[in-house]
Amino acid sequence: MKSISSKLASLLLNLGVAAGAWFSTAAWAVNDLPGGPAVRQLNLHPPITRIAEEQHWLHNFMMILCTVIFIAVFAVMFYSIWKHRKSVGHKPANFHESVTVEVIWTVIPFIIVILMALPATKVLVASKDTTNADLTIKTTGYQWKWGYDYLKGEGEGISFISTLDSTHREMSNNGAKGDVPDNYLLKVDNPMVVPVGKKVRIITTANDVIHAFAVPAFGIKADAIPGFVRDTWFRAEKTGDFYGQCQELCGKEHAYMPIHVKVVTAEEYAKWVDVEKKKMAAKLDDPSKVWTLDDIMKRGEKVYAANCAACHQANGKGAGPIKPLDGAAVVLDADHAKEIQVLLKGQNNGAMPAWKQLSDTDIAAVVTYTKNSWSNKTGQLVQPAEVLAQRGK
């Protein structure tokens, strides 16, 4: 009896601990994210573009129309079943080919289809009209990040890669323990920045597999397909931060491919363009430049933190299926071409994505950094010219 009581007490204690853990976990994400998901969100995201507003109206209109049809059809059916039931003496009528019935059930659905098709077609055609854009941005999907190239309009020539913030990836690797920010797994290092009230054309493509660029607040979703170019557009009517995610299953890191669009005033956008162009001018490195080990190591540390640490960890040890770089044979190998080719082409069927979008100097810097960090004290120095020579192979 005493043994049973002790077991029952132990069971209740374990249940209490489990319940406490569940409630504490449930209490982590309790705030709405402006421009992103909301707690217990059931409806579509609040729209900030005219197209998104039209989509919301269509959604509500279709729901009401379908509900009315459902109620009307089943009301007539149940009324007929109840009113003409056999138990009150009714006998089944014997009739067929009623012209009146045939006309009614042809005309009414036709009218309903027209009522649904006209507004839907209007919104669909408007959503595909990408002409007269003030700004054109090419978005390229990579495993697992986004590349943004400003092709036309103010900011033309700006180009950068947007990846998940490394601190958020580290939180995920550690099981997201403790307080989790409201923008968990949605924070990026370089958001897309656009001016408010301007028509922005988005051209989508991909470098490896099919991705999908989607921002619910804008009412846009466009597949990004390798070898194909598609486009969509939006005109944000409010400033703020708006979030989306890749909405095409694109591999094991699919959940770590967020989209962050920052809508700012015209004045703020002009300042941002000026800053970004200065950054790009500073990064225009000569691939023939010969670097010292100390200088390129400093550059490589920044490149690694921004692009590699999320998977391989800051200590180079890797995690789970991610191979460690500390002590890796390809890193220690004196043949620099082996590691350079891994970065340029990726490996393991995309498990290690290609990073050919990085500059020759950045790739040389990060390869040098991995060859001389942690326990990898090789003393090897990789120059940008070596990377340039490997690009065509």
C-alpha cells in the first residue's frame, strides 16, 4: 500500500512538472508581431496594399456567398424530407424532365458563377499588372537565403544577400529555451528596404531548387523557379516592418528562410540608398590584390559569422548532420582548390549550399579563416585570385 502511494505521489509530481513546463513554454510567444504573425491568428493578415484589401474582400464575399448557398440548399433538402415524409402519408411523386426545374438549376448557378468570377478576375488582372513600376527588384532564392538586386529606379545597382540572423539560428539549435523574441526565426541581417507609396515590381527566380517569395501583408506570393523568371508587384500604403517566409518546401533549412521587408518614407529610403552604395563601393575589392594573413583573417571572421556560423556554429564544431570544420580534412588540406570548390558549388546534394554569390575576396577570406581558426592552425593563406581561377572549373 505504501509502495502504491509513493508511486502515485511520484506520478502526480511528474505530471505537475510536465504541466509547469508546458505552461512556461506556452507563455514564451504571447505577443503579436506587427507586420508578422499574431497570436491565435485565424483570419488573413491585416492588409497594407490595395491588392491585399481586395483579396480580403473577395475572401469574405466568397465565404458569405458559400454560406448562403449551403444554408439554402440544406434548408430546402431538410424541409422536403421532413414535410413529405412517409410517416404522415406522403407518397413519392413520379415525374421527370421538368423544363422549369432544368432552367432554374442552370440559370441560378450561372448567375452565382458570374457574381464570383467578375470581381475575382478584376483583382487577378490587377495583381498581374507590373507595368509602370517605380522600383524593380530581382529576388533570387538560394538554399536557404534570399538575394536582392535593385535593377531599376532609385537604388539601382544595390545588391545584397539576406539571411536568418545567426542569433536566432543559435536559439533554434539550442531548443529555443528561455525567452524567445516576438520575431523569432523572422529576423534577418539585411532586410529588403522599399519606399512607401511606390509601385515595386518583384522579379523572382532561383539558383538551386524551387522557392516561393511571399509576404501576406502585401497579398503577394510568387514562385521562384531555377531557369525561369516570374514577377509580381506591390505598393505599400504604410511604413513599418513586414514579414514573410519561403512558401515552397525547399529542403531541410526551409524553416530558416524568412523574408523581411522594411517600408520607409521617401527621405529615409534616399538615405538608405546612399549608405548602401557607399558600402558597395567599399566592397569592390580587386581580385588581384594580395592580402596579408592578419587582414584577410579579420575579413574572414565577419564573413563566417554572417553566413556560416548559423550551421557550423561559431566554434566550428557543427551540429547534428552538419559536419564540423574544426579538424575537417578538406579544411586542413594544402590543396586550396578543394575547399574553394565546396563553397562555389556546394556538396551532398545541396545539404551544403553553394556560396558562389559571395565575392572572390569574401570566399578567400572565409576559407583562410577556417584554415587558421580553432585547432586548424595551418598557416595557409588563400588569395582572391585563387578563387577567381576556380570559378570557371
